[in-house]
Amino acid sequence: MAESTSSSNKKTSQLYGIDADLPSRFENPDCFQGYDNSNTKKKLNPIYRTTNMVYGSNAPSIHTVPTKFKPRSQVFSSHLASCGMYRNHSLNTHTEKSFITGNPV
């Protein structure tokens, strides 16, 4: 418990070397909201609890947030959004088979 209260006031940059363009949410992981608070949530049946649910219920700390941030450009996705997906307009020469007999129609 003492470690969590002392680490809540620290920033990631105080313990680790970080990139200059690191977003503030990774610099101050205390700003993340919505993690498991056992007092307010109803209890889940332990039979259906998974390891991902256990892992996801823990809020991030300065030791678990990334220290580097390399975003990807959206050029390809933006082009697809404006033009649409590729559509094949070639001639279909495949013979269709009947669902009942399995023979070509």
C-alpha cells in the first residue's frame, strides 16, 4: 500500500527515460479512469472470471505505461475511406452447383 501512495505523485519521466512526444496520459497514469473498484461494482461469479479480467481491472502505474510513443499515419486508411474498397469487376466463369444435387446447374 505504501508504494502505491508514493508512486501516485510521481511522473513516469522521474523514473524512466521517455520520448519528448510522449502523450500526457502516459506521463501521468493516474489520469486513467474506469478501473475495477470492488466497492462500487457488483461481484462477479468467480467461475466466469478470466485472467484478462483480472489483468484489466488493475489501473496502469508508472511502471507499466509505455515510455515510447510512435503513432502510425492514417494515409492508407484515409485513402480507402474516400475511394472505397477494391471491387473485382472481372467476368465470373465459375459454374454454380445445385445445393440439392451437387451437380452443375
